[in-house]
Amino acid sequence: MSKLINLFSDSVELEGTKSYKTWHRLIESTLIYNELWQGICDGDVKPNKPADAAALAKWEVKDAKALALIKSSVNDEMYVHIENAIDAWSALKTFKDLFDTQPESKKVDLQLKLLQQKLTEGGDILEYISRLKNIRQEIINAGFPTIDDSFMVIIVIAGLPSSYTHFLETLQVTGKLEKLKFDELCEMLTQHDKTFGKKKKVGEDVFLTQAITSSRGRGRGNHNQVAHNVQSRG
């Protein structure tokens, strides 16, 4: 019995859309090298099994070897997708349907979904932040580049209602807005709501100034201006 040759390196791992093309190229090369591709895994349409009993027996042995190579090339997280695959072609088709290049429209849809998120007056800030984080993760899971921190800060600010105007002004005049990270802003908003609730109270500016840093001046601005300042820092 000939030994199967695996052409994979330890550095190559199927992790989703971003690595699918490389993984597929290597698994295809491995199957071709081992003479397990043609008539077993090739083509967009599932290959027909041989009608002759002897030929069918040989085909089934090859198919089992091909399926074993495919399954051994993925980690446990990916294996669950093909655990019950009935043949090698079906296993490859499963990964193709899951991870082959996403259309550009998918990326645009996810980005628009992120930009359209708003917090209504009196809304739950934690739920708003959770929505943004979930959509950001959707973008990553789809294999697209992650949204950087500075843009996420802009998105958060742009989606806040007018009741957060003083909060944003205080961030701006203290000079911390320029270097603010997404997670830091989320934490500040969470603490702000814990202290003030969903209604503005007297002394909010003083509290925010003390919580962030000592004020180095005062200024006025709206949400769009604050977002513009963040965007311009790079």
C-alpha cells in the first residue's frame, strides 16, 4: 500500500474566508500528487461513481483516502463542518460554500449595517455597544479586514443622541479624544450611564472632567464636529 503524502506545512491552517484560497490550493495539490483528485474531487458537479463493481471498489478506497486527507488538514473547529461528509467531494463543497470569496456586496452590506446603528434617547448604552461589537465581529468572521479603532470611535460618537452632547464636549476639551480607543470609549459611556442614568444632571461636566483628566480649556461642538476631529487625527 502506497503511503499518502501530505504537502501541508504547519503554518497553513483553514481559518475561514481569509485563508480558504491558500488552504484549497494546498489540499488540491496534495490530492493531485496522491492521484486522488481526478474523478474523485474535481469538478463543480459531483463525479459519478463507476458502474462496474471492481472499479467502484477501487474508487471507494481512493475516496476514503481523499476524505481522510481533507479531514486531517483542518483543526477541530473546522472539522465539525465535514464530520458527517459522505465523500471527499462533498467535504470540499462544504468548505467552498462556507468560505469561498465573499462578494464585495457582502462587505458593503456589513459596513452599511455598522454605520446605520444609532442609540435612541433613553436607550440602553450596553445594548448599543453590543450591537456595534457584534457587527464588527461579523465583518472579521466574513474574512474582511477589521474596522480600526479610530473609525469605530467615530461610529460610536455619530450614533449617540443629543443627550450625550456634554459628555462628548468634555472629552474634546480635555484633549483625550484624539487618542481614545474604542474599548476605552465604551467603558467611559458605560460608567457615564451608571452614574447619571439616561437623564442629564447638574454637574455632569464637572464629573466627566474629573473622571477623565483635569480640563485644559473649554470649547463647544456638535457630534459631527467631534467625529470629524477624531477622523482627522490620522
